[in-house]
Amino acid sequence: MGYRSDVDIVFYVPSQSDTAYPLLKLWFDANYPHTEAKDEWGAEIDYDEKNRAVTVRYNCVKWYQAYEHPQAVEKLCSEVDAMHDALPVTTVKDGVSQDPSAIPFEIAWEIVRLGEEEPDIEIDQSVNADGVIVVNRTTEISFTPPTKKVTT
């Protein structure tokens, strides 16, 4: 069966621009390998308008760096970082960028891979990430006392 991992990825806009989330969705749809993610890797992709994010969850997958799909995801994150390094980022005010050479929104990304064994956790994120993926490896045992019927 091989070593399996759960992988959570989130792309989001940390700025308050009104146009940033729609631009993030357009960018994500144009760049993320959706077909492979869903059909070959069983990923769940969710668009979260409230939190201005797109999440991708992979459950029980062989997420090896030698495989093509993890490499494509890593390359996409590297391209986001390179885009931010190359161009100044500005917010869009009233539909107009304040700097014509700047990208009109900021993208942050985070990836967490949880391996089968407890110490096997990898966390990677962009420089501008807010740390929105929280890792907890906990268990809880809760004994609920049975409800006693009162008889008279």
C-alpha cells in the first residue's frame, strides 16, 4: 500500500481589496492542475468566498516529491513567490491599480503534509502567509454518562 499522507493547501488573499478574491479564483482556475488533482489524486477543491480563499485537500495519498503532481503544485507555489518578488504588489482602488506595473492583488499560500507517523509533518508557506492552517494531532476520549430514567 505504501506510505500515505494527508495534504492541505490553501491559496488566499490577505489584502482587503474588493477585487482580490475574484482575481484569485480566476488565477487559480487558470493555473492549478484541477483535472489531475480531482480525477487522479482524489482532491477536494473548495472556493471559500467568506475567507477569500481556495482550499485543496488530499486524503491518504502518496505525496512523494518524485511524483509529477506534487512537483506541479510546488512549481505553482514557486511561481507565485517569483511573481511577488518580480513585481510590486498594490491594491486596487475603485477598479484601478495604483501602479500600472504591479499585480492587482496579493496571493498567499500554505501547504501542510501530515504523514502516517506523528513526527512526519511538513509545513511550507509563502513569505506573506498568515499561518491559517493549524496543525493539531490530538485524540480525545469522552465518556458520556448514560441518562438515568427516574421512576416513581
